Amino acid sequence: MNRLQRLAPDTLRLERHFDAPVETVWKWIADPELRQQWFAGGTKAEHVGSFELAFDHDQLSADPVPYPPQYASHKGHVAKLKILRIDPPRLLEFDWAGGKEGIVTIELAAQGAGTHLVLTHRGISGPGPMSDFGGGWTSHLDVLRTKLSGGVVRDFWALHLQSIAAVKAQLGN
């Protein structure tokens, strides 16, 4: 299941099913060494309070692919976020850009032998960021699914740019 919905002008909701137990998916979300393989490293998500995401998307592609020019300045960026709510292995909620780009909530629930993930990002500042976040979350969750199934992502940036275009078309941005 891949579902993306705009719940409000500033809110996206993505749903995914992973063929892995909740505890495994949680490890890939909370542990920075695993998380850097599909999203961003940083610090471990373990309690309410300070939290960092370190972005180096060179880690996401098996092939050596350059950052697109519009993202090159973000390489190596460390985002200082705040975990607002956490209930391992079921819930992680954190602010984005000090709340300037909203709040991200990730919820996990067992679904058969797998996991149903719901990611809600609310408080997005406008149509451009809506497409960027929608495409970003879509591509990163696709990488997570690939990694959980033992697969390889050859070119993250191609996937990312396709995801942004698809989200723009779907949302009409």
C-alpha cells in the first residue's frame, strides 16, 4: 500500500505497508546507523527532547551519483529538532525546522506479519514545501521499503526527483 493524501492545506499523510515486524521497522526509524541508510543519521530517537538528523544522501545510493544542484548546499546539514512524543516501538513525533515547517508524526502498527506505517506532516508552510516534503517522504519511505526487503537503491536522486514530480501532479501544485 502506497497512499499519499492532503488532509488540509498544510497537512500530508502517507501510508505504507512493510513486510517486517513493527520492532524491526522501529529500529530503522530510531537507530541513526540504520536510519542514515534510508533518510538521515544523527542521534538516536529514544526520549522526549533534543534530536538531530544528519543529512548525507550519498549514503542512499549504491552508485556514485552527485547531489542535484538545488540540494547540494544541504549535504552535511545537521537539523536540530525536538522529539515531542515517543512511545517505542509505535510512535515518534518531532518538530521540523523548530516548528517552522511543522510537526512530523510517525505511527507504526502491526498488520499481519508486517507493519502499517502512517506518517503525518502538518504545519507545512506552502505549496512548494508541500511538494518537496511529499516527494521527499515518498522517496525516503520507498528507500526504507527497499532496504527492509534486502534490495539496493542505485540512484536515490532519480527516485527523489520522480517522487516530487508525481506529488506535484497529484496535489496540483
